[in-house]
Amino acid sequence: MNKTLIIVLVLVVVVLGGYFLLKGEEAQAPTEETSETITTEEENAGTPALTEETVIVYTDSGYSPDSLTIKVGTTVLFKNDSSLSMWPASAMHPTHAVYPTTGGCLGSTFDACKGVLPGESWSFKFDIAGSWKYHDHLHPNLFGAIVVE
């Protein structure tokens, strides 16, 4: 009987400890919006084409800007300027299935499928109009939204 009680108490402590560890501090919204658009030329069957790339910077405070409006066909570069790995992915956590294309590692192609180390980047081209929420799979309390027009 005492052994069962001890096991139950240990499980309760582990569950509560895990909850508080994962909950962590509430993220503050980034105060400085950092969004830049880069236009580059690509060779496409001998014809130069313009493509747009927009940058979202990930810091220790979260994504900046945390909401963005772009045109269909724009590539968004998620740049990790934080001290931790990031994993940008379509909402909802943990399924990543809101962006309506399949083929990613969990639910959608809008999914880095792994942690992106500090100093590295990951990009995704938005080909479907709509309002697409995303989050950091490693820190689900950090999130943003991209409106594709």
C-alpha cells in the first residue's frame, strides 16, 4: 500500500513539474517589427522572373512581425536570430494541418519538419490565398499569422 502511494505521488509531481516546465513564461509580443521584402531574379527557362521573399525574424521573444500580409506566390523566410532552435509550422499544434497542402512531415507542407538552429533559416512559398496561422512547434506559445491575398 505504501509503495502504491509513493508511486502515485511521484507521478503527480512529474506531471505537475512537466506542466510548469512546458508552460514557462508567457511570451511577450515583439516590440519591433522587422519585415523586409527582397526581390530577386531567377532563371526560368531562359526568361528572367521576379519573385518576392519576405523575412520574418524569430527572436527569443517570438516572431517579428507576428502578423503579415503578402501576395500569393510570395516566399516567406523564417530567420532564426534567437538563442534557441525554432520549428515554424502551420497551426494547429501539434498536427500542423491548417495550411491545406499535404506532404509535410506531420500534416501540411507548411512545416519545417525539424528544429532550425540559431543563425539558420527556413523558407516557405505561399501559393494559396487565405489567412494562415502558424506556431513554433518547439515553443507552441509563440505564434503568428500570414494573410495571403
